[in-house]
Amino acid sequence: MVEALTRFVHLAAAAFWVGSQLFMFLVAVPALAPVEDPPLRRRVVERLSYRYVTLGWFAIGLLVLTGIVNIFDRGADFALDFDLRYAWILAVKLGLAAAAILITIIHSYVLGPLLLELQALGAEDPGRAARVARLRRLSIVISVLNLLVALAILYLAALLTRPFAFLPA
């Protein structure tokens, strides 16, 4: 029962994490593009970002905690029936999870705040406007990279649901 609960929370947190990235990328950002009032757009982005970062880090925390519990639950099985393929897939998944966390730290606490700060100063200075445009493009690239990493993690998680995941069914 507890094993099912921790796996459920892990899956729900993963769904929230990837779903919120898809929402921001496919819904929120495109919906804000036509807003012509820069201060209004900036305020909306700040509110969305604050909420997104807060809930996103909560989901990441749940993923880490439940992931650790799931590894310990699976650990007993490893002693009886070690599956090298499972171990490799899990290792790659954990490496990608660490990369996603690092990317999220950079985006949430370095790039995002810098971009919002520069946008708050206004675009009167052509040098600042060019820097904002470069940072915005970098933010998009990092966000897409993070989404692709998250989707790869989900794929690897699907492979972990079956023993001998690379063998035909």
C-alpha cells in the first residue's frame, strides 16, 4: 500500500512538473506575446513565474523524496534479481534528473531574475534592449532543453516499468 502511494505521488509530481512546463511553453508565453503594454506583460510574467517556480520546486522536492523511497523499495528486489539493464536505465534517468535540477536552478535563480530586472529598467537603451533580446532567446533555449530532458526522463521511467525493457514484448 505504501509503495503504491509513493509511486502515485512520484507520478503525480512528474505529471505536474512536465505539464506545467508544457503549459508555460504552449499556453502562457504565446498568450502573453500579443500584450502590447510592456509593464503589464512584465507584471503578469512576474506573477506567473513566481507561482510556477514555487510549485515547480515543490514538485521537484516530491520527485526527489519519493524517488529515494522508490529506490529503497526496489533495492530489496535488486538483491534477489539484479537486472543490469534496469540499473543502467535508472542511472541515466538519475543523471538526467540532476541535469534538469541544475538547468532549473540556473533558469529560476540566475537567468529569469536577470531578465525580469533588465525588462523592468525599460528598453530605452538600445544596448539593454539587445541584451534583453539575447537573454530572452537564451531563456527559451534553456526552457526547451529542460522540457526535452523532462520528457526523456519520462520515457526512461516508462522503460523502468518492465524488466528487460529493451527486449521485445
